[in-house]
Amino acid sequence: MRTLRWFAQARKPLWLRLILRRFVLLILPKTIPFRGYQLVVNQEDHVIGSALLRGRYEPYGTKLFLENLSPGMKVIDCGANIGIYTCLASGAVGPEGKVYSIEPEPRNFACLTETIRVNQLANVQPERMALSDRDAEAELYLSDMNMGDHRLGQADEKRQSVRISTRRLDSYWGHAIPEIDVLKMDVQGAEGLALKGMTQTILKSKKLKIFMEFWPYGLSRCGTNPKELLEELVALGFSIQLIDQDRETLRVLHGFEELLVAPSEETIFDLFLER
């Protein structure tokens, strides 16, 4: 995730961004094959579309994700976008498993539901909402260049926004909170808010594994203290490893110093947590 998002979010001259976007959108098909699935692509998204066309969409991250799935598991894909990880999870957990695919942005959600339909993913439950620390409504600030970079936290540049529903995962279940096996979470800095709203789910899910983006800048923009978030995860019994996408390996962290850098839009990490 890190290399792709660094390029997408790094500041580039407007003329270069427009040229890159126009070129990719000209050649972007409506569906792209990916590991045996057909992904319905957001036709305005040159970032994810380009990575899929080149066959370079998070090769190590998706491999590691699949290695931690097995039949019958319950999986949450939080920040599902068009359904890349949803498809992988659906196939891996099989008909006895369940995937909850959560995406708040209307255009991405339309692609997600069409991807689910095209691939006949009967074990997937799509939800158009954002996980957060309250059941309410919020503004989702939209990127016009990267359809995976919509944010609950306001960006430096002025953005258009859309009103969305936010839910606490604990309240989403009602009175019957299930045990979750795997949580994948990539929500542009709203990870801390989402985790606050799923405390009871986490406590019940004794063997929970979490794949999450850790973006100090984005977390801070959403009102989350990055250091306190890491400390809270450790207090919940999780060990934290860094997913090194470039070297294709997991690396144990000895302290959090390298993660707690000066907040920058370009500094993003991918983490793997397990009990």
C-alpha cells in the first residue's frame, strides 16, 4: 500500500497530475481481471486502475492477507473501495464464512456492489457507511485525483464533500456481537475512530488479526493521537509488526519510534497486528 499511496498523495505539479490521469482514464476498461475475479473499476480512478492494469496492486499485502485466511472465517473489509480485498476474502473463507464489506463513498460503493454481483459473492454483505466512534452523519471529503483518498478528516486543500452515515461496529451488530477473525482497515486516518467504536467486538474476538494502514498525518487530522493509538492496541493484547512492502517481509517493531515521525502526508506505514 505504501508505495502506491506515497506516489498518489505526493505533491506533484498540477499539469503532471492531469496528464497522468487523462492517459490512464483513456485506456481504463470497465472491468479488470485480478486473481481470478473481475473487478468493476471506478472510471474516475486512475490510481488504483493503473496499479491493477500493471499487475502491481499491493502484491505482498494481498499475499499476506490471503495467508491469514481460512474457510469459515468472519472478515471485515473496512474501506473496501471497489472490492479487491473483499473478493480475496470471499474466496478464501468460502460458503461457511462471511465478509462484511464497508465503503461509504457512493461511486466506489456502486463499483463494489457490482463487483460482488459480477463475481457472485454470496457470502459478502456490503454496507454503505463508515465505521467510526459514533452513530451519526459526517462529511466525507473527496479527492478528485485518487478515489482511495477520500477522508473523514479535512485535507489541507479545499475539497468537495458528501454526507455519509457513520456507525460504531459494536452497535451495528445489535445485541449479538460475533467473533471476528480478520479485520482489514484502510480508511485514510479514521482508523482510530473506527477502533473506538469496536471495543466490544475486539474484546470478544480473541484471535483477531488486523491489517491496517498507520498514517500519522491522517490520524492527527481525525483527532487521534498516533502514539496513544499504538499504546491502546498493545494494551488490548496485540503485537505489532511492520509490513515491509518493498522487501516483502514482516518486521517486528522494537518500540514505536520509527512510526512516530513528524506528521507528513507522504509518510505511511502498513501494520499487521495479532494476539
